[in-house]
Amino acid sequence: MPELPEVETVRRGLEPAMVGARIEAVEQRRPDLRFPLPERFTERLQGQIVTALGRRAKYLLADLSSGEVLIMHLGMTGRFLVKQNGAVFAPGEFYAEAGRERAHDHIVFRLSNGASIIYNDARRFGFMDLAGRNALGDNRHFKALGIEPLGDELSGEAIARLFRGRKAPLKAALMDQRLIAGLGNIYVCEALFRAGLHPEAPAGVLATPTGRPRAKAHCLAKAIRDVLTEAVEAGGSTLRDYARTDGSLGYFQHAFRVYDREDNICVKPGCGNHVRRLVQAGRSTFFCPSCQKR
């Protein structure tokens, strides 16, 4: 599943084509994706101007002139194709061949600037919804989400407040979307390595008994922001070649320090130990046993 930097890469790629354009027509080729599409889906979209394109966790949010927001989630295999000026490209994915027929192109947005935005999803685990902007915080998709890891809310103090007294492993706490929204397996492994924290350590170790942040809480907050920012700038890292907004390919996976590097020597100078893998909640966790102490 695409992680937050991949979704942000897609957002940046779609933004120039979508923002400021009017949705002239919507071609809905099936009644549902992962869930049924909203009632009067095409009618509520047609004629609306896309005023902004944002992101919340792994959701894309297109603000419409009607006051509603088009909520889009890529799921496992969802992707967008942009067809404009005779060219077709997929932000956050491989280039696509112009003119090729795609059986999994489920929704097409035709815009006033001549662009077509095509939603393609082979397994249909993605979905779309519509909601009022003023009530978005109470929407079923967002009301239980935690703080944004790339926002101003993430700090050592916030981590201490969220993790205080928790006995769950650090990795599990970081991937709990109710605490910090949008973090996934790859970037949690990388951030924990940078902060020198063991993935199985109790999350509560980052806070004092009175709830104040320990030094490692500040280190972790910085590591999370740094690794996500670097991945966004690289264009994503999900083990394939992701296209940046300008069409060049992102290769953040080449900068992995522990993820998918089992049995390789730790990259930290002077360490000399080997990266290990363990399984937590069915997911592979990669760490250095020397650099990441419990």
C-alpha cells in the first residue's frame, strides 16, 4: 500500500492539472470501488471548480466550489493517470502508454483545461467519497485520526503525551493511526533507526512519569519529520520507481538504512553489526541490535 510520501507525491503531481479547473464531466464506469460511490456522485461533481488539493494522512482531498470535498484513497493498487496535451503520465507511478485501453479505469474526470484525470484500480481497494468541508473533522474517515506527522503538531512533547504509560511496542504505537496518522511500516523502521530506538521497546519509555518528554522523544519527532520529508523530495519509496512531479524518478529506497537490509552491515560508521529482521503484527521490522537499544 502506498505510504504517506507516495500519496504526497501523487498530490503534487495532480495539483497543477486539477486546481483551478472546472470538472466539465465525470464518467463513472461502475457503481462502486471498495465501497459504493456516493449518491448522485457525478451530478455533485460536474460543474464544480477544484479550489485546492490537499492531503490528510493517506487521503487526498479535493476542495470544490460547492463547499464539498472529494475524498480519495488509493488503497492497495489505486493510481491516477493524467492525460493532457497528448501525453499520459501517472504521478507517483510508472509512465503510461498514451492511447492504451485500460480495463481497470473506473472513473474519468474531464476538466475545463483539457486534462483528463483517470482513476485506475485493478483490485478496487481504493474508494471515493464526498463530504462537506465544514464537517470534515467529524467525518467517519477522519474523526479517529491522530496528528499529522509532517504538521506542526508533531513534537517531542506530543509524542510524550500520546505514548505516556503505553506498554505497546514503539513500532505498534507509531503505526496506530489514532495517535499519529499516515505512518507506515517502511518509514517507522527508518525513523526508529535514526532515533536509536528499539522497535520492541515499550512506547511509554519516551515519557517521564509526569508526562514530560525524554530526550529520545525529541529525537524521534525529528527523525520522523526528516525521513518523511526526504522521501517526499525523492518522490516516494515503495520498492518501485516513482515519478516525481516533474516526471523524474524518485529512488528513496536507495537511501534505506535498515528497511529490507536484513543481514547487511549497519550503515552507521563504526558499528559493524548486521541488520536484523523480526515480525511484529505480521509485518517485517528491520533494525540494528547495536544502534537500537531497548
